[in-house]
Amino acid sequence: MVTIVLAPHQLKYAEAISTLSSAPEIRDALGLSAEQTSREGTEGFITFIQEQENEGKQYSRVILDDQENVIGVITLKELNPVKKTGHLGTWIGYPYWGKGFNEAAKRKILYTAFTDLDLDIVFAGAKQKNGRSQRAQEKLPYIKCHVEKEYPEDHMNLEAQVGEACILNVIEKETFLKWYHNKE
């Protein structure tokens, strides 16, 4: 199993996040501009994330490997304490693809989502044209795929945010925690 650390966002990670997110494989998949992935744009992103966390709207972490290298970012956004829901977003830097970091980061943040943040449902979406992201999600043994009809409002909101066709998946607290405790 891959060892990772989920660290709070700090400006000291800006250069590494900027470098990784500037790679065409990441920038294009996320629909980011060169300005957004620049050092200055990344510093603005980090400041925004810190503000959103202070307001309880997001929970985002920098993914570090066991050598404390930045390898990506994972975020629980649109936190709704009334509905007990949130939306999961993750990106892993291109040099780290296919090494298990994505699944390890999801396992850690979902445990936090369901235990510390007391969410009941976490949505995970992907652009229909992003087959790599879809396949990564489909591999997760605790995910329920293609729930667009069960959660039409959440699906519609996701597509409106992204500006294109998306699929919607869901992770439910009970299913995840059962899997997690059997795995540990």
C-alpha cells in the first residue's frame, strides 16, 4: 500500500502545485488556464482554499508522498452540513499516475469526510470525455456509479459548474466505512 500524507494548504506548496498543474495532462483535464496554474494563480488558489475552509465550505488537502513531495490535491467541496453531503475532486500530478496515490488519497479523505465531518454522502463526478477519471473511480470498491437519475439535481449542478456533460457517482457512508474497517 502507498504511503501518503494529506497536508493543509500552505503557500510553501505553491511552486510544486503550479509545476504539476501546469502540465497539459492536468491543466487540460481540469480546464485551467495558464494564468490559473502560474505561481501567482496557484498562490491565489491556496488563499481561496484557506478562506473556504475557514468558512466551512471546503476541506482541501495537498497530497504528499512519504518523501513530502507534492503529488496532487484532493478536495471536499460544496460541503452541506444540513444535507450531510459534499463533492470530491482530486488530481494527481502526471509523473505520479498509475502508482496508487489516487486511491490512497481518496481512502484518507473519505474517512475524514464520514467520521470527522459527519457527511453521509460524497459525490464524485467526471467529465464524460475524461475516461481516465471515470475508470479510476469505477475501480473503487465502495463507489456506486452512474447515479445521475437518483440525484438529478446534483448531476445538473455538476454539469452547470463544469460546463459540459458529466457522469455522477456516489460514495455512501455506511458502504465506505464497512469496506474501510474490513480493509484495515
